[in-house]
Amino acid sequence: MRAAAKHSSAKNRASARAKAGKSGRATPLRQPAGTMHRSIQLLQTALDELNARMPTADVEHIAILINEAMTAEARSFHTPEHVFNLVDPGNPYMTLAALFHDLVYYQVDLGIIPQISTALESSIEPWEGGLRLKPGVQENDRQLLICMEVFDVKAGQKLAPFGGMNEFLSALVMGRRLGGVVKEADLLLATACIEMTIPFRPRDASGRTPAERLSVRLQSANANLHLGLSLERLEQAVGWAARFANRDVANFSERDVTRFLDNTWKLLPETNPSLRTLGVYSIRSYRVALQKMEGFLCALDPATIFAQYKGSPPDKEYHDMQRRGARNVSTACEYLGIKLLTAAILEALAEISGGDAPVSLFMGDIGATERGSRLEDYLPAEKPATGLRVDKTLHDLLAFGRASASSFDLQNSPLSLFIYRHLGADGFHKLRGIAKQVFDGKITPRAFLDGLPGDMITVIADSCARMAFTRAADLHAYAASRRL
């Protein structure tokens, strides 16, 4: 009896402890880990490390501002998650840069959101279809002077949308919000980190890298603004800035190319508003989006992606990043090329059967699972012909897809895979160039289709007729003409 009672009592105590743990009364709770809470904690920690005292209400207000900017409707890559990937818990300058560096994204946000414009309106004005820094600068506007020195911007200068405008304005917002709390010398070093995120800059005429040019400007700013930083500290800061810039483009050095393509696909809706209207974006708008991305990546010099300054990062790490970056860019160009060829075929079939149309009319809805609701349901399963040269990496990307699904495109590419298996690497490269002539209006859609292998295009045309049944007569008629 006593043993049973003792067992029962222990069981009851364990049950009570479990209930207490569930209710939170006995188990200490961690701090909330939501996006807003993390932003507040990161900002507060960085300020504490710099011995900068700011009222909690102001910290909260700035964190809200950051999240409002980074969750704007058009953002799909430059989001709070991107910020958290760049933070360095042991370096308050990099943490502040991470929080502020993408606040302004003029082209994507179609301007400057109202919550931020109040911090900038005294310094910028519309000019020749863009923005410029207002002529004349007050000597007591120290935050603006710091940004002008670091970014080498002059009063009255027009700001270049793809030449550092977003980074300059984001850094200025940081200065406006933290000025008077964070010491000017510390603001200079955080601003340097943001400046280094201006991407893909080559060496100048004297052979100096962007990091080497930044070093010169920091020394000049330190002297002109009487900030009292040592040369050693300034050189250290340029190394931090190089590391921070590399984190900002770390996606280019992904070991897994499917993850690199994932982030490339996240950028497409940011820079192409038409793709945000799911289900109704047209074949042509999809093709134009891919064409812009392909044009950018294929013209990109991989040597301009990553930064290094006096051993930061170390040589091996730096060269590994460069090697992976070159591989990822090359693979992405091939992948975009076959996707563009596929889009060219669909666009041409649309043109001969009634004109441009939503992609979903020809391909089906993203995520549709019912048999017969997607174009690929009508494509035969085949393997490349014997002796046809096929790049395994590209083939597997088409077959198995990017690392995750996209809101506007399939994860894998069954139609592109069907086309690639028919053409092989050599046939694809030949037709890739011809497709660009169609885009430029040098070849008619009908002539382009007539130059494709008959056994391939007839299957695609008939399959499209099953999906776009309102155009079935024209599509079947074209397929029949190629069988003659």
C-alpha cells in the first residue's frame, strides 16, 4: 500500500511539473524570436557594443521602420531574412550595415516608401527623371557629409540607380536615424560596410579594386571630418567591409548550384512586376524577365563578384568563392538559355495561333495536380538519342529542378527537358542564337518554328493544343503541316 501510494504521489508530482512546464510557470521562457523581435534585439545589441545609449522606444521605432521597408510588397529576396543572413554578432558595424543596407530599393519599390522619405527629403530632389543630391550642404549636416565622403558623392550630383544610389540613400537613412547617438567615427565604419555592397565593380584605370579605393576615401574622410581614427583601425574597417560585401553576394558562391538558381528566381519577381500577377502573366513578359536576367549574368565578370582587402578574406577562401562563383554563373547562363529557347517556342506557337497569351493557358496552373491539367502530362517520356551530347549538370537541373519551388514557375522544367533531350547540347546552342533573332524581330515566329525538328515541334504543338483548346484548330493545323 505504502509503495503504491508513494508511486502514485511521485506520478502526480511529475504530472504537475509537466503541466507547469506547459503553462510556462516553471520553465523560463526565451525571448520572442519573431522577425520584429530579432530586429530589435540585433539593433539594441549593436548599440550596446558601441556604448550608444538610445531610448527603448526609439530602438523599437527604428526596427519597425526597417521591417516596413524590407517587407514591401515587391520584395521577394531583399527581405528581413536576407538581413539576418548578413549579421555578424561580434561586429556591431557589420550588424548595423546589415540592418540598414537595403532600406532603399528605388527600382523595386517604385520610389522611396513614405516611412523612409522623411529622413531623405531634406537632401535629395527629383532631377531629370531620377534623383540628385541637392546643391549646397550645411557644414553641420555631419551624417550627410560622412556619406558623401565614403561614397564619393558631390553636392548637386545626379544619383545613378545602378551605381550606388540605393546604397548611398540607405546609408544616409542610417546616419539620420542613429546620428547623435552613435559616434561619428563608428557611423563612418558602418557606412563603409554599406558602400562595399555596391556590386560588380571592376578595378579602376589605375588598377585599384573597390576596396582599395574605399580605403583612400576613408582616410580622407577621417582627416576632413576630424574623426581621430588610426590608420590601423581604418584598414581593419576595410577588411570588415570586404567580408560584409561578400556575405551580401554569398549566394554566388553556393556549393549547390540549385540553391544559387533558387535565389536567382527569387529576384525575378522583384525586378519584373508582371510576374507577381500569378496565373495571368504572359509568355512574352516571362520571356523578357528571363532575357534580362540572362543578359545580366552572361555579361557578368566573375572577378567582380567578391572582394578582398589585404588578406581579408584569406586567399584560399577568396579563390574558392571566385571559382564557385564562375561555375554558378556559367551554369545559370546555360540554364537560362534553355529556358529562353523553351519560351521562344511557346511564344512563337502563341503568335501563330492568336497572339501572346498567359503562360498558364499553354502550360497550366502552377501547382495543378489533376492529371491532364499541365502541359507535361501530354509529353512522351523519352531519353536522349544515342550519341547525342548532353551536359549532365544542365540535364539534371531540368529534370529535378532548383532547390525549391517558385511562386511563378515550376521547380523542375519538363518542357525544357523534353526539348533538351531532343536537341542535345550542340543543337540547343545553335537554336539558342536563332531564338534571340526572333526576339529581335529578325526572324518571324513561323520561320523559327519551321526550322525546328519536325518530330519535336509536332509533339509540342499538339500538346499545347490540348491545353489551349481555344486555339486547338490552329495548333493542330500547324502540327499537321509539319508531318507532311
